[in-house]
Amino acid sequence: MGKKIIGMLIYANPDHYPPTVNAIHLLSEHFDVVLIGRNQELPDREYPSNVKIYRLGKYTTVKEREQASAKAKFWEYINFVGQARDLLKDVSLIYAYDTFAYTVTYLCQLSLPQRVPIVYQSHETSEHLAPLTSLSGWTHRAERTWINKAVVTVFPDKDRAVFFQKVTKIKKEPIIVPNFPLKCVFNLPEDWVMVIKKRWEFITFFYRGSISNASAMQEIVTAASLLNKNLNIKFVGFITTDNAEKLGNWVEHLKMSTKFSYLGTLPYKDLQAPTLLATIGFALYKNISFDRVACVTACNKIYEYAACGVPVIVSNFPNYQEYLINESWIRFADPDDPQSIASAVQDILSDFGKYEEMCLAARQAFEERYNYESAFSPLLCKIKDLVNSR
């Protein structure tokens, strides 16, 4: 008798969401998986052999989909529901990521041969509902109306879960599964401690993730310009045309062009090499929206730096300080203040012995506490019980 099947839905490219990919890898050790996502951007992940991947719809880029009309978005969504329903007929549980996928799941359930448990994980939480005439506005309202159809709800951050409980009539306490990296992905070379010396000799400021004003892109460069050090700044990740122009102009204004490099967007598997060579990692968010503040365990880059043994500078928000205050490899800074960022850098680089200890502590913290295997374990046990009880 074969393994039972879990259906996993995300109304996006699953390759772009490390927590989704991590969960798929861990679940595939116990179940066969039907993974359903949208056909946008090119695939850049490898999945276990017992994961069947369906990328639905006509291939487009994210930008092309954003520019589509409201009518086109609704029709695409309706077609997605119809195709997903046919692919979910034999599953024993559905794991839905994001609001769009949860609404798809509920609609599919209405016509499936039998009702199956639904696990719903929210990646993002919005303070404001979009107009009902938009697909986003409709799905968010549907989510709040149908939320109690989920057997389990999951959030990557405690503050997001608390907010969600306030704006919905959810009956069950959500489970928190932080966006930590997988141990099996972040394997360091045997001589990685030697890399620490290279980092000290060739100082590199490193940022990975979406690049914008919200991620303190200009403030990081400004902070570097305030330091009397021979250093490099490397950014990697998605950036809009407007922000790229703004950042480029700022780099030139500060005469930092010879020290700054934009590496473009890289597949997840290719991010580890430049991260490993980084002297300091940055995970600064500005207080411009709720989801940026409620991000201390939802910000996967913090813990990806830790997995590579890289000290990190994070925003000095109270919830960040409460959660990470005892981590010796973390420094806090005001994301709006370049001098605050520069001071945090100077503290990290004040002594090589202390720096080396921070690097070792970061990797140890990842191995012991901040990995997805341990974070996902309680939910995995719950899913096993739900599937096996059927």
C-alpha cells in the first residue's frame, strides 16, 4: 500500500517561498505530495521524487500578472479553482498557503468526493482590506468568512497570529511555525571556520531579499560611507526599476560606486555561497507597515545568515529585542538612522576574537534552535494524526 497523499496549494510560484519548500521536503518523507502553484517565473527548485508539481495557467512573469485587468485576474482564478479541484480528488489533507490558496481550497472542498482536513498557513497579514472589486479584496473577505473551516491555522510570527485573531472570529489558537531554514540545506564546508578570517580581511556588507526603502537600502549604503574602512557592499534580490534607479543615484551621490555591487536575483541554492563570505548580514525593516514590524520570526533572512555563521544587524523594534536580546550574534539598530547602523557595525568589528565568537554562536544557534526541522516538528505531528485518523 502506497503512502497517503497531501495536497499543497499556493497561488504563486512555490519556489519563491522557502517555508513552503521546506515543509514540502519534510512532509514528503512521510507522504506523497501533490504541489499546485501558478505558472509564473521560471522554476529554480528541485523537489523529492514523490512530489508531483502542477504549475497552472499560462506562463507569465509576476510583473505581467500584476498589470493584468481585474477581469482577467478573476477569470484566471476561476480556472485555477477548476483545475485544482480535479487534482485534489485523492488527497487525505490539503495544506494551503496564502489567502488565495485557502479560498481555492474551500471552494474545491464543496465538490470533492469527501471532505478532508485543511491546514491553512498565512505568509502575510494585511491591515487593510482591498476593495471588493479586486481579487485580493474578495479573497481576503472570503478568508475571514470561512476561516473556521480550517482544522489548523499557522502563522510564521506570534504578532501576526495575534492580529489575525483580533480581526477574525477564529475559534482555534493558531500554531506558530517560524520561517527558519532547513538544516539539510545549509551544510557548511569542514573548514568554514577559516572563512571567518577571510571575512575579517575582506569586509563585506551583505543583504539578501527584496530591496526597497522599506529594507533600508539607502541607509545601509550611507552607514558604510560613514566608516573609515575598506569594505564592499553586496545586495541580492528583487528590486523594482524605480528603486534600482533611486539606489544607483544614491550610491553615486555618496561616491560608493566602486564599493557597491548588485548581484541581481539568484536561485535560492546559489545564495549560500555569497552569504557564507559575508562579514555582516543586514535584516533591517522600517516601521512603515504592520507586516514589517511583525516579522521577527517571519524574516527568514535573519536565520539564513545564522545558518551561514554570519552576525546580523536587525531593526531595534521592541518585539525584535524581546525575542533576540540574548543572541550574542545579533546587533540592533534604528533602520532610519545610518549612524545607528554604523555604530552597530563598529561594535561587531571592534575585535576579531569577539567577531569569531559571534560567527560560531550564530551557527550554533541555528543548529540548536533556529532550524525548520525543529520548528515544523509539532505541526508535522499534528498533520500525521489528522491523516492517519482518516
